[in-house]
Amino acid sequence: GFVQLKPDGAVREWQSFVQPGITIPRDATEGNPQAGFDGHGISDEMVAHAPTFADLAPHLLRGFHDCDYGGYNVKGYDLPLLQAEFTRAGHAWSYADARILDGLRLWQLGQRRTLGDAVRAFAGRAHEGAHRALDDVKGSIEVVVGQLQTFVHLPRSLPQLHALQWPVDANAIDPEGKIVWRDGGAVMNFGKNWKGQRLDLM
């Protein structure tokens, strides 16, 4: 879904289910409390007669032309996802020349997040020994303990916390997921000029 905001103040909203072409995992529908994920509640039955992304792509291309983009973590998630889906559907689309307004990035810029800030927020004290190695390590431990006590919805086990912080694409070929296996070939998964390109066709 999207909300289109025009310079003249006009607002247009649109949303649709999309048939993903694969079975929706049960954890995605119902949630997984151990992973701290509530689930989106969307089942296979709900999308059974929905259009595919390939069906929607020509219409979306018209709407996603000559515009800027905004959202929350939109540059880290939504826009790369859209670019990959357009590529998969056989359409060239890029947001490289667009201006992006990202709520997550604005939060990071607007509210300082140094170790000293974190110690103050989660340990309730001033970080006196900033930039001294051992003091920074001890401060970091207090911050993580304080975060886990504050964010009670997060998992309690290290493997689950690791997986939540650093999700790995199941199709990744390398540890960082820069190359992934898609549609029977190795595909570049980074770079505005290379993302979505198959290695055997380069």
C-alpha cells in the first residue's frame, strides 16, 4: 500500500493484497512470540485470488515515477524490496535519483545515540569514563542488560536475539547476503547498478 502526497495537498491512498506465489509460513501469519514477532494475520486463503506483483507492476510503475519516497526504514527495506520485485517482474525501476525521507533515520539523527546517551538512558548514570576501553565495555554491558530489562518483548536467548538482530536471507550464498540464489542462478544483492543482476549474465 501507499499514500501519495501531491504538492497541491491532494492525497491518494491505495492498498492491495499480493499473491506471493508461495505458501505463507505459519509463523508469519500467526506470529512467533519467541522471536518477538506478532504475525501479520494474512493467510494463504486471503491472498488466493489477489493479483501477483507482476500483475500490479505496470500500474505501480506509473505511480512510482518522478516522485520522492518516505516511510519508516524505507531505504533499508521497502525500496530495495520493491526494486527486487520490479526486476523479478521484468521491469526496470530505480529510486537512485529520488529524495528519501525516512522516519527511522530521522529518529537516529534527532535523538543522539552515543554510548554515553545509552548509559544515561538504560543504566541511569553518567558515563564518566567515555572512550576508555574498559569503561566503554562495562558501560556497554550495563546498556544491554538495561535494554533487555526494558524491552521485555524481546527474546531471552542469545541465538534468538542474534537471529532477530541479523536476519539472514535463506537464499544467501555468502555470509553477508550480498549474493543470493534466485530462479536457478546467483544474483547480486547490493549496489544501485548491480542489484538484481545474475552473475552468469554479466
